[in-house]
Amino acid sequence: MTQTLLSELTTAAVGGPAGNYIEARTEAEIIDAVRSADAAGEKLLIIGGGSNLLISDEGYPGTVLKVASEGFTVNSEDSCGGVSVVVQAGHNWDALVEHSVLHAWSGLEALSGIPGATGATPVQNVGAYGADVSQTIAAVRTWDRERNAVHTFTNSELKFGYRDSILKQTTVEGSPRYVVLTVEFQLPLGRMSAPIRYAELARVLGVEAGKRAYSNDVRREVLRLRASKGMVLDAADRDTYSTGSFFTNPIVPADLASTLPEDAPKYPAGDNGLVKLSAAWLIDQAGFGKGFGLEDSSVSGGRASLSTKHTLAITNRGSASATDMVAIAREVRAGVVKRFGIELHPEPLLIGVSL
Ligand SMILES: Cc1cc2nc3c(=O)[nH]c(=O)nc-3n(C[C@H](O)[C@H](O)[C@H](O)COP(=O)(O)OP(=O)(O)OC[C@H]3O[C@@H](n4cnc5c(N)ncnc54)[C@H](O)[C@@H]3O)c2cc1C
């Protein structure tokens, strides 16, 4: 029997063998596979595009289920209510965004170029350039493994937060209580984008922050900005062999934020006086510049490093192991604590490894 290596199913290209590997192409196949693994008492890892997972070199000693259901259905489309579209969990996210822009469905354009499957987007409330999926998701249909039944969440029931949702809170080591089957988006019709909420994007589009632009311009500029930071998958570019941002931006009390230098980026985070900081800035200012780990190869033999385009991504330079990637993450995290007293938290799910 040939073994499936998880390094072949993840964008960081690390991870040992799967105990058992199944690909499910329809909702019925997903439910069947989950029920069988649960009935047999097997450990179960759900995987979409593998772009937010860092899996141990020992692999996963249970069933790995790849959700590969594709396609979407338009429930309704009219100028008053906009479009309601129900998307299969395995459908490629960026293909959906591209379709939305081409068909003048507004609201997803700023989320162009994010790798992975649509079913994973509500899990960590995927976001970029001032947008996130909580702004457009109407409902998520799931298989509830605890109750052995289909359960549909409305937007407010999903308890979306910054890179967070109830789906993530109830996931343990990549094994979710709720397996996403479909995601329903509600999108206004029109060629104009949602208001541009991100200063850098507004600047390159030549609009004021808070104003709209043509969605196809937004998509083009987002893809350009992302590619310049190594944040669009490109088989020829080692800077994109990563999990995207490795650390979330820390949200800290105002008195801790006030101990940082004047020029540290700080953004209000809610009404309770909390402040969101830039993890990339903290990493850079703690002495870990772009490409850290390449010239000074003492940490991971030069096999893993910070991206040469962005300090927030940990990249596999060709032959890295999960251990190498974790070594860079530990060094960076310890350095930021030492310099600023702030602890960074990983954004990807760590399976069988810890920092
Ligand atoms: C180059 C690059 C750039 C990135 N940029 C961004 C960005 O701008 N913003 C951002 O938010 N993220 C970004 N990411 C992270 C990642 O792409 C997103 O989190 C994406 O949504 C993960 O999708 P996936 O299908 O690859 O999920 P996977 O990595 O396969 O899985 C991630 C988690 O979701 C769970 N999951 C997957 N499918 C399901 C399902 N059907 N039901 C229940 N649970 C499920 C998995 O169990 C796992 O816990 C980036 C990653 C890379 C490599």
C-alpha cells in the first residue's frame, strides 16, 4: 500500500505520512467518511488546501480526510437582494473570488489570492486588506460529529472574531466538531467593490479609505500587492512555501502597547481599550529581518527561513522539515518576548508539533 505524505498536501510542503488517506468529492462522501472514522474510533484530520497547517514529520496517525467537493449553486440573484450563492466546501477559494468579480458579485474582491478551499474560510474567519469572510457569509452548513447530524449556523451563531469562529474554537488538533459541508454567501450585485478599508490598498487604487473602487481593479491590485509579499502561491517562488502569516497580530491592553516605541503600528481593537499591534513590525524590530535563517543558518541549517519578502511568513527553502520550521518560529517568538515582552501566537494549526 502506498503511503500518502502530508508534505504533498500542504503548502509549507512539510509533514510525514497519513495513517489512512481519503478524498471525498461529494457531501455524501464527506459525511460517510467522517461517520466511518468516528464509528471506528479513529483520529480524524480534516484538510482542504493544506495552506494553514503545519504537520509533524511523524505524520498523522489516523485518518486524513481531504474535502474535495466542488461547485456552487446560485440560490437567488436580483438587484434588490443581491446574490445568494451556496458553495461546496472543497471549492477553491480564489476561483470563487475570481468568478464573483467577473460576474459583478461584490464583496469578496479584497480577499483575492488567498490559497485553500472555501470550507476552511469560516474556520478562522479568513481576512486580508481590511475584509474578512464574516462580512459576507450568511450561513454555514456542517456535519456535527457530536450529534451525528447536519447543523446549519447563521452568521451570528458562528461567533466570528479576528481569525476566529466557533468552528475553530471547537477544533482540536485539526479535528473539528463541525465539518463544513457548504458555505452560503450573500453578496450585493454591482461592479463596485465593498468600501476599501485598508490604507495601503486605498493608496494604490487612488481612492480615499472608506470609498469604493471597481472590483476588478481591487482584485488586480490585491494580487499584485500580495505577490510582492510572497503571499500568492507560486511553485517557482520558495517564499510562497509557507502557511502564509505564521503569527497573528497581537491584541494587547493599552498600557502594554504604550511601552512600545512611538513608530510602532497600533490600531484600536474594539471598545474595551485593547490595541492591535503588527506582528511583522515586532518581528522585524526584534532583529529578525526578511530572510532570517538563510545567512545565519545556525537555527535550521538554512532549510527554513523567514520569507525574503515578508517577516511574517516562515518558508521552506526546499528541504525543510516541520522541526526546521518550528525552530525558526521558536527563535522569533522568544526574540520578540525578550525585546518587547509580547508573546506571539501561531495562526496555522499545529498538528503533532508545538512551539
Ligand atoms: C501564501 C499564503 C497566503 C495566505 N494568506 C492568508 C490571508 O491573507 N488571510 C488569511 O486569513 N489566511 C491566509 N492564509 C492561510 C490559509 O490560506 C487560509 O487560512 C485558508 O482559508 C486555509 O484553507 P485550506 O483549505 O488550505 O485549509 P487547511 O489548511 O486545509 O485547513 C485549515 C484548518 O481548517 C480546517 N478545515 C479545512 N476544511 C474544513 C472543513 N471543510 N470543515 C471543517 N474544518 C475544515 C482544518 O481541519 C484545519 O484546522 C495564507 C496561506 C498561504 C500559504
